[in-house]
Amino acid sequence: MSDKAVITCALTGVLTNPAQHPVPVTPEEMAASAKEAFDAGASVMHVHFRNQEPGMGFLPSWEPDVAEAIVDAIRQACPGVIINCSTGVVGDDISGPAACIRRVRPEIAACNAGSLNYLKARSNGTWAWPPMLFDNPVEKVERFLEVMAEAGAKPEFECFDTGIVRSISMFQKVGMTGDVPPEVNFVMGVASGMAADPELLPILKKYLPEGATWQVTAIGRAEVWPLHQATADLGGHLRTGVEDTFYLPSGERCRGNGDLIEHIARCARNAGRAIASPDEARAILHLNTPQGAT
């Protein structure tokens, strides 16, 4: 167990409408929101890129120029920050995220480690969206890992279910993960994946590869905060942001990422753990030399 907690801020997410929720879109908005989170204790920024056309900010973008403008703005606002790029795409074509990784050269890149039927049912008996397969077969994972290795980015293995967690050890066994201890993210709270249940954490930890670092992405409302506290208590690293929730432990809506990071930092301190600086986070997570450094 690390005595210091690495905090990641999930800055904006994929499709949330900025007309309805406090999600940043432009490079200036992303940098300002990242600065609030950075000052509150986040050393890692998990970054999605949004369409910059007027009125289209609720849609994603895989334009390398957009990615570069956003990441450059964040790095300038938050000296020493660690960039963690999203890569999630449905289907076989990974050219968009690959181009963005190659352009911005993040220190970490999300690597979705297995497939999931991505579902949510409404109380009226209808689907919240058409049932969708988030497809991440091994061949697709391997291609992402090749791009990440080329760019010097460490993969963060995103695990939506217990079988996906167990797959990381198999990836390691067949040589897919390299020599560095893997970084694993338990994604909890997707309706058709692992529940945001603190009682699952000891089981999930049991199936981690030896030496792996781990964190939790907790998706939901105010009920996710006991999971964050349990993560801190059990030695995991911490993540929150408006990609994952808009709600504080009180049930009030947050004003933005700074509010959420302030509260998750309290979870670490409640567990008797200090907050890792960016340089300390690099050592804990076994990262390479900072990308974009001069």
C-alpha cells in the first residue's frame, strides 16, 4: 500500500452536454478546470477531446490539432501535470485515438481491456439507449498497446467487470504488458458492469497482478463516495471528475472539477494518506520521463 494517494481528475467525459452540465470543452475551459483540480490535489488529468465547432461541444473529436491545443493548454496551466488520454472507440478503427496519442504523447493512455454489453434500463421498462457492445477484443487491445509503446505512454487497463480484471494477468503472462508493473482501473457503477459497491474491492484486489497499482472510477451520484473512501482505506488511488459524477457527498451538485477533487482528497486524508505530487505520482505509477517537458 502506498502511503500517498495519486488523484486523477476526469475532466469532461464523452457526450455530456455543456449546455446542461458544467463540463469544459474549449482548450481555455479545459485548462481552467484542470487548474482548479490541480490546485485541489489532482496530479493526473484524464482527458477527452470535444468537437470545437460552435454548438457541437457535446460530441467527441479525434482531431490531433484539437487534442494538441487542449493538452498544451492544460500543461501550461498546470506545470508538471501528468496527462492521461482517453482512447475509447466502438468498432475496429482506432486511427483517431492513435493519431491523438502520437501527437500529444501522454504519459498514460486508457486501454479498455475487455468487451462489455453497455446497457441501462429505465424504470418504465425501456432502454435508456439502444443496447451497445463496447468491443475490445484482444487484437484491438494489442494494437492500442503498440501505439502506446511507440509514444511512450503507459497503459492504464480499464476493467468494467471481474473477468476483465483477471485478464490483465493473462496479458502479462503472454508478454503484452511489458516489464513495468501494470496500472489497473476498476470501473464501477456502469449498470451492466461492476456495481459501485465497496464490498467488491477486496475481491478485485485479490485478482490483481503482483505489483500492480490500482484505482477506482466510481460512476453514479452521491452513493459513490463510500466507495471512494473504501478505496482510500484499502490503498488504492483515487479518481473523480465531471465525467464520472456531478454530485458531492452531501447530494448537492458540484460547481465543477475543483469541488469534486477537494472532496476526494479528504477521503485520502481520512485514511491517513497524503496526496502525491506529480513527481511522486510518476514514481508510484512507474512512469517515463514527462512528455512535453522542455
